[in-house]
Amino acid sequence: MARVVVPLTDAKIKKAKPTNKVFYLRDGGGLNLQVNPSGSKIWMIDYVNPITKKRSSKTIGHYPYVSLKEAREER
């Protein structure tokens, strides 16, 4: 059974504080926001390569330079 992911909001993203380890905020559809210990936040898309059938990820850009709306459009 698939997990139900609550979509991110700008308020949730701004409240995300860095910790000792890298963690991810999930938006659904493979879109993730990676929060690094340094405080940087990076948009990433997880996908399955159609040729090799291996899982991969693609970096879209850094938040807030790439907004939530732009990241969803890229997804």
C-alpha cells in the first residue's frame, strides 16, 4: 500500500532547522527537500531510470532560489 504524503508548504520549509545529520522533507511524486547540517536546503527528484531500471536522483536547485512552485513544475 502506498504512503500518503502531506504536501509541503513554505511555512514548513522555513521552519525546518538543520540537525547533525542530513534529512529529507518529502512533497510526494519523488520531490524531496534535502536539509543539510550546514543549513542549506536542496531540491531533489527521485526517479527510476527507464533504461537501466536503477533508482537515481536529480538536483533541481537550492531553496529559496528555486521556489516550491518551481520545484513542483520541474517534477
